Amino acid sequence: MEMKSASAALLKNYIGGEWVASNNATVDLNPSDLADVVGQYAEAEPAHVKQAVEAARAAFPGWSRTVPAQRSEILLRIACEMEARQNELGELLSREEGKVRKEGVNEVAKAAKLFEYFAAEIIRPDGEHFPSLRDGIDVEALREPLGVIAVLTPWNLPMGTPCWKIAPALAFGNCVVFKPSNFVPASAWALTDIIARAGMPPGVFNLVMGPGSAIGNALVSTLGINAITFTGSNATGSHIAKAAGERRIKLQMEMGGKNPLVVLDDANLNLAVDGALRGAFYATGQRCTASSRLIVTKGIHDKFVSALVERMKAVKVDHALDPQTDIGPVVNEPQLDIDLSYLALGLGEGAKLACGGERLTRKTRGYYLAPALFTETSNKMRINQEEIFGPIASVIRAKDYDEALSIANDTPFGLAAGIYTASMRHATHFKRNAECGICMINLPTAGSDIHAPFGGRKASSYGSRELSVHAREFYTTMKTVYASPGA
Ligand code: NAP
């Protein structure tokens, strides 16, 4: 295979304030162009994980006692550099993950804002005071950092998800050992490089790259971590929950979704079709909040399907850095194989493929797949019960609103749910009865604000919410102090 732009330098892990080499490397390829080598990244060894946790433990007493204003300044420095370099970093992200340039740049810009947000959040007055039931006693509840946080993240938001976790973890005075998905080491390394130069003492932040089965597993099993924050699949989540449960350490997990988007007869057709198209297929459908089940009532069903198919045919699938591209490639070969296997499964289950689903050939060799729409499906089919995590969605016909709501909730997952309707009565009922953590009304299921809480229900989530003021719940522990004047 002809290789372009192979980076000679092996980019290393970051442990205890030093860049640390290792014997093995991951070669990071661009899914839009397999001849383009994004870079080569050192794979940590299990001994490195132990060193990283020890370095973080050693740094914790000093870091946790820094005044919030000092941590705030460091977080702002990180935010400034990310913001100033958003185009370059967004392009790097697109190059290694395959989302289009605009989405990559937007992800970096939002991630920068998160550091800014938590730089301010950390100086918010905190703690609670209670009048005691006993005379002469003061009662306060203080918040303190937890210690060493293991951060494990997936490949689909290579900057976004790590920053959701790293910014609040550091802001509240914790130390971090970060294990990114080994499919996206370039974004993780670039973020680490910025954090490493922001002025934190050695050991406060550490990066260990490598495959989840080895390095992720070593991290969650290492004694010395005080909490795990994980985003990824339900299968890995179950494994991590066991490791955390055995040692009784704090755990937060955000996992998969099979998100319903209900379209009622009275919906604005253009808005609903646009929301379905963007929610189901943009970012190559590789979003935990993707609208993968389109539940459409019978009066609008046929019009909706034909308008959506028309829009899908006009979408340009191509190299992620081509400015004309709407949808980039699938991230890697294992994910493409999963997508293709679900396409075959759907046909085998009796669904009709109304559009797309074929592998596409482009100027450069990559994992291109035409966004696919199944119609005439039932909610019981595996394609509607299991998360696919690709550019594949199904339409499910419903008789009326009540049936649509019941189908929407008939899933093990509970992340996002949306509805398109002009009826205030139905929108309000849906808002109160959809079994989800994020509810969208006349909006695509994907897309969130950094200052609002994020998380799901049922199999999609475990533990407290991410982002916003609520992030404090996970990244701190409480101490209740009873004080008497003594003599
Ligand atoms: P994944 O395979 O579960 O991986 C997630 C992270 O865990 C990666 O860093 C992975 O490393 C690591 N890992 C894998 N096996 C491990 C093990 N045995 N022990 C410890 N760590 C291990 O998930 P993914 O394929 O990267 O991401 C897609 C999934 O993430 C989808 O289910 C999606 O819905 C979910 N997601 C959820 C949200 C949300 O907020 N709810 C957001 C984004 C994505 P390697 O990659 O190196 O193997």
C-alpha cells in the first residue's frame, strides 16, 4: 500500500510529567484515505499504567490543595490554546475519525468551551451550611476531590468526550489517568500536548495509549484509582462495572442508545425530514444520540419516507476533508463490518431497504458506505433493538401517538428521544413520558449544550450526570463537619 505523510516521530505516552516511549506502536490511518498515515503512537505497557497511577497518587495531595483560582487559570490556558487552534485540531480529528471538517472543528471549539466553563464553575461558592438540631453546634457539608480518576473514552468524539471528563476532573482538584480509544490516538495526544504545557505539576495528568483489552483493562484493575468515568459500549461497560464494584470505587458510565424519533401526522414535514436526516446519518450515524428508530404515524408515513429518501439521495458521501462532503467514511474496518452485517440482518428479518446501504468507491480508498434506510420494519426486529452505531436507520409505522410512544419506550436503552409535532398536548405528554435522559421537541435527537446536564436512563447510563453544575456530583465527595466552640 502506498503510504502518504507518514510521521517519522513516534508520539509517546505522558506519565508523571515525562514523555515515555514503549516497544509497540499503533499506526493511525485516515479512514477517508487508507494511504494517509495520521501518525504513530506508542502503546503503553501494563507497567506504564501502574506508573501513571502512582504518579497521579503522588501528585494528588499538592494538586487537591491548590486554590481554585490557580486551577482555573490553568484550565483557561488550555481553553485558549484549543480555541486558537480549533481549525488545525478539528482537521486532525476529521482526518483520524472521518467526521467532516466542520463537525471536527465544532467539536474542538465546544471542547475548549468546556475548559472555560469549568474554569468558572470551580470558583462558584460551594458547600452547604445547616442549622444544627443541637445548641451551639455548626454543621457544614464540604465538597472535596476524589483522588485519581481513570478516564476511558470511545472513538466517536475523540476531543469532545475526553474533555467532558478531564475538564471537571481537574477543575475539582482530582488527578487523571486518561486512556483514549486506540482508534483515535492523534486527538488524544494533541490534547495531552496542550495540557502538558499548561502549567500543571507533574503527575496531575497522565496519558496511557493502547488497546482497551490490555491497557484499558489494566487501568480499571489497578489499585490506587479512586473512580472510573467511562463512555463506550454496553459490553465494555458491564466489564468495567464489575471491576469497579469489586473495589467499591465510584463509577460513572455513558453507553449506547437506540434513540426513537417520533414524527406525528401534524408535524412540519420539512423540519421533520431534515431532523431525521441530520440526526440519523450526519457524523456517519456514529453518535450515541443518533435517531436510529424513526417512528412515524400512518397519515404522514408515505410522504415522510419519500421526502427522506429524496434528501438521502442528494447527500454527498466522500473524503471528510472535502468541503463539499456531507458525510464522511465509517471510522474503521471492524465498524464497517458491523454495519454491513446489520444491513444483511435487516434484509433477512424482512425489512425493505428503501435507500442506500452499498459500499462506495471514491478517489481515495476508504470505508465509504451510503446511508441506509430500512422501511416496513417492526420494533421487535434486532435492527431496532440493538445499537448499530453506523449510518443506518429504520422507519417503524405507528397507528397513532399512543402507539408511537409505546414503541419509543420499548427498548433496553434510554438515552435520547425526540418528537416532531405541532401539538402542544402531544409534545408535553411526550416530554413527561418518554423514557430517556435527553428529550428533543422539534429538534434532531443529537446535539447538546455544554452547560446542561447530559446522560441517559435504563441500559444507556449508570451514575450521575455529566456536564453542567451536576458534574460536581461525580467529581467530588462530601464531608459533613460538626463543629462546637469547645470550651
Ligand atoms: P468501546 O469499545 O466500549 O470502547 C470504549 C473505551 O473502552 C475505549 O477506550 C476502549 O479502548 C476501552 N475498552 C475496550 N475494552 C476494554 C476493557 N476490556 N477494559 C477496559 N477498557 C476497555 O466503545 P467504542 O466502540 O469506542 O464506542 C462506541 C460506543 O460508545 C457506542 O456504544 C456508543 O453509543 C457509545 N457512546 C456513548 C456516549 C454517551 O454519552 N452515552 C457517547 C459516545 C459514545 P479501545 O478502543 O482501545 O479498545
